[in-house]
Amino acid sequence: RRQREVLATWEIAVDKSGAYFYSRLLLALINGGLLYILLRVLGVPFALPLALWSGLFSQFVPVVGTYIASVLPMLVALLNEPFDALVVLVYILIYQQVENYALSPHLTKHTMQLHPAVAIGSAIAGGSLAGPLGAFLSLPAAAIIQASIGTFVRRHEVLESEMTTETDPEEVRAANKQAKDDRSTSRWWERLHREPSK
């Protein structure tokens, strides 16, 4: 029995780690591809190696990787033409915001089945505990822990009953209106019967 649990945990770890690297590679491909297009449009030399460097380095070196990876394309663009460096800087700043708030949480959620809040919290905790390496390894660790808990914790089934079935909001409104009308009618009727007895 214990061996089956260990093997199941191992399978979960392999699955989640693979999903993490898959999501990082997808982000590297998106980042590198968009930067390559921008550098080609601007006419910056060495567009492909710069885009590969920036895409891979920014995704696989946590926290400071984005900033270190963006220096080289900006320097080459600056040597080409100063305005190109400014365009590259603006692109990197905008792309980072889009990646941090839209792409990365969405990909993490779908590839690792990890809620974006859990991903951000684990990256902050991992970074504060073990620096850049901790931030890098925190996402797969959080996904493994979450999946292991989900696999080994006993779940309870919710039984179907009148209290757990979903009702139509219109039916609820109609029933509330009917109850209100019944109360006001019964009060009127009671007042009518009380008056003669006075």
C-alpha cells in the first residue's frame, strides 16, 4: 500500500514538473517570438539570437531574469539607433505587464491546474525563503503539494437533496411575492374579523 502511494506521488511530481517546464517554454516562445518580430521590424541586427536569449533567460531565471535578459537587446538596439532602444524598452515594459497579469497566470492555471493566487503566493514564499532558486522551484513544488493533497485527502460526496438543488431565481422571486401577498391578505382578513368583535 505504501509503495503505491509513493509511486502515485512520484507520478504527480513528474506530471507537475513537466507541466511547469512546458508553461515556461510556452512563455519563452511567446516572449522570444514577439521580440524577434519587433527587432526585425526595427532592423536591429542579430534579431534571432537576441530573441532566443531574451525569451529563455527571462523565463528560466526567476525574479531578475527579465531585467537581465532585456539589457542585451536594448544595448544592441542602442548601438543600431538610440530610438530603437527606447522602442525595445517600451515593448519590454508593456510585455512584462501583459505576461505577469494575463499570460503567466492563465498558462499556469491550465498547464499545472494551479490557481494564479497560489502561484503568486508560492513564488513570493519561495523567493523569500531560498532566493531566486526558491522562486524558480516554488511553482512546481506548490503544484505537487496541491495535487498530492487532492489525491490522498479523503473527499466527501454531497448528496442530492432539496437543499442542494439549484432553483430558478424567477421561481424564488415568484414564491417570495406569493408569500408576501398571502401575508398581507391574511392580515387584512384578520383585521376585518377583529373589528366586529370590538
